[in-house]
Amino acid sequence: MDLYIYYQVKDADAAPLQAAVVSMQAELAAQHGVTGQLKRRPEAKDGMQTWMEVYAATPDGFAAALGAAAEQAGLFAWIAGARHTEVFTDLAPCA
């Protein structure tokens, strides 16, 4: 299963949030073998940026570990509003 987590951040909070997310992703990679990606929309709107974390091919239990890691890393201090998670799975190939 692939996880896509998106949220908004104020322009002024982008630098400290980026540092926290990069550190959290490095720790998750070391502990769970899942390399995360950090992306953002190219444009900001009303001083807000939209960011996305992507975690592909995650093992069972990773979503809970990610939630705990986000809490421990203090991400919510810089995120404006909710942190939304979308889950996608691969389609089975046609025979």
C-alpha cells in the first residue's frame, strides 16, 4: 500500500517544517526501510503552501508508525490545519 499525506504550511513555517520532515523520514527509512518523498505544489496561495509526503510499498503497521513519528517530530506545530492521509494499492494485472 502506498501512502500520500498532504497538508498546508505557512510560508514562514516552511523551513523548520522541512527540516523536521526530512529528519523524520530519515528515521523512518532506518527503522522501517521505507524511503519517503517530500513534495510541494509549485505555487503558494495566500501565504500558504501545499505539501505532500509519499511513502510507496509500505509494510503492515507503517501508517501507525508514521503517525507516531509525525507526532514525535513535532510536525503539527508548523502544519496549518489537518494532515490528510490517502491510501492507494496496486491494481492486479489483467490475465
